[in-house]
Amino acid sequence: MSPFPDRDPQSGGEPVFVIDRRRIYILPTRQGLVFAFVLLLMLAGSMNYENNLGYFMTFQLGAVGLLSMLFAFRDLHGLRVSLLPATPVFAGETAWFTVQVDNRGGRQRHGVLIRLDPRPAGAPGLRSPSPDPVVVRAPLAAGGEHRAQLGLITQRRGWQTLDGVLLASRHPFGLFRAWAPIRLRARSLVYPAARGEQPLPAPYAEERTGPRARSGSEEDFAGLRAFQRGDTPKHVHWKAAARHESLPVKVFSGGQGGLLWLRYDEVIADEPETRLSQLCRWVLEAERSGLRYALELPDRVVGDQHTANLRSRCLAALALHGLNAAVATSSTKSRSRAEPGTARAPTTDGTDGAAEAS
């Protein structure tokens, strides 16, 4: 059996890690070291007093210790492990990664433990919600499977990566610990936290000349309303402002109920993350209210023509906004530091491996 991940048709095409003997590590536990020390004392006493019964007990217990090491090894050998895609969450929530363990052998596995692998450092922004990340400690029936969930609290938007898990066993007596690091990767898309106090902007007439053409015709004018925080100054009715105590804002309506544009430039905030959080809240409010809406970011427009899965596409655009360029800039700087005397041509495809769906 190969220790490297392959693709199994019976697991839906997900990468599968098969644990073979070269991937299992075994060391004695603290109890095992104490047990070995006691055996040495028994052996020394038996030799000193030439006690045959002492020899018998010492070697019998030594055989039990060696068998416990073999049983711990057999608990992990041959298991097939895969990581299933994670559901997107909002920043600050717990991302749940599903680990599937298949036992296709003819023997039952006792006390297999599944936990996060603490060694990989490729999961920034993630931390375990509990100090004890053990999820599974139950027998695996012969030919059966078990699915366990590992929860990680997210701290910022973007792709959050789980780089590996650890399977371990101390069966049957806890004298030896066998473990196998599983080098599989799963990712969860983390949306910005939905925060902000600004109200939804007013809907505009259906645009006919592009996403930035916002002025309606005379028959699209629907009336005036009071100025609200978040309204753009270009829609203030300045001629009528002299006759009102508050600033009146022009409201337009289209033939199909009006299109609500959620624009990055219209959010009143200095920090980009604050703007993205406000836009995320607007998207959720517009979706709950059943409004026709579209999202406009500095580098893209989502929803002005296609409406399939609009909520998910808008939230994904907010989650990944500006991250691809940051990753490309960081990789370019690292290559420049590695080879300061070498000139490199810039890439033109604009793609990178960080924006890949799980």
C-alpha cells in the first residue's frame, strides 16, 4: 500500500491517505517507561537471588509489553483517511472539518484517537476551540467507517487551511503510543464578519449603460426621502435642500422594482476590513428582504447580470477581495530576497493557488 495520497472512486474522488508501516511511529509512554524500569528491577532481583519464578514473571511481563507495542501498531496499520470539504463560515465562527476513517481490514480497531496535528504551521488564523482536540476514541468495526469533526475557530476572512491530522493509539495497556501524521489538506472559505451600523442604500433604476451609470430618467424618479448615513452626496436634491430642515435624497425606482447596488466606495469607513464587513451585512439584509441587488468592488462586479447563487458569490468575492494580489506580492518579494541578483519577468495570468475551492 502506498503511503502517498491517491484518489479513491468510492470516496467521491477525495484524496485518500493510506497508513502503511513506514508512516507509523512508536514510542513508550510515561507509564511504559515506568513499566520498563520495574522490569529491570525485577530482573536484577531475580539474578541476585537466582529466583526462577522471578525470571518467569519478568519475561512474561516483558512479552506483554512487546505485545502491547504490536497491538498499538496494528490499530493504525491499513486505515484509510480522507478530509471532506468544509462548509464556509463567517469570521469568528467555528469551521468544522470532517475526517473520514475507513477500516477495510478484517479486524476491529480499538481506541483510535483523531486530533489536530500540532506540528504543521500552515494554518494561520486558526486555533482549536478547546485545549483537548481529541475527537474520536471509539472502536472501529471491521469493514466500517467513522466520520469525526475537528472544530477550528477562525479569526479572519479568506481561505483557512487545515494542513494535517494525527491518528494515534495506546491500545491496549497504554505502555506504547503509536501515531501516524496524515498529510492531507482541507480548506474552508471564511466570509467577513457581518458588522456595521449603516442602513441599506436606496435602490436605483435598472442600469442600462453599465454598472456605474446610476442616474435615472424622469419617469424613474420616485420621490424624496430624508438623508441617512451612508447616502452618497451626488443623490442629494440640493435645490430642495434650501426648503427643508434636513437634506432630501432623491429616490429612483426601475420598471422591475429597482436594483440595489452595494458599492464598496459608498461605505463610510477608513479601514478596508470595516468596509467589507459592512458590505457583508448589506448582502445578508438584502437577501433576507428579497431585494434585487448587486455588489460592486474596486476590482469586480457581482450580480448585475447573473443571479444564480448570488448570495454565495457575493460573500465569496468579499472573502477573497485583495488577498490574491497580496499573496502574489508576498511570493514575489520572497523570490527577490532569495535571488537578489536575478531579474524575473512578472506573471500575466494573475492566478495563484490560494483561491482554489476545496
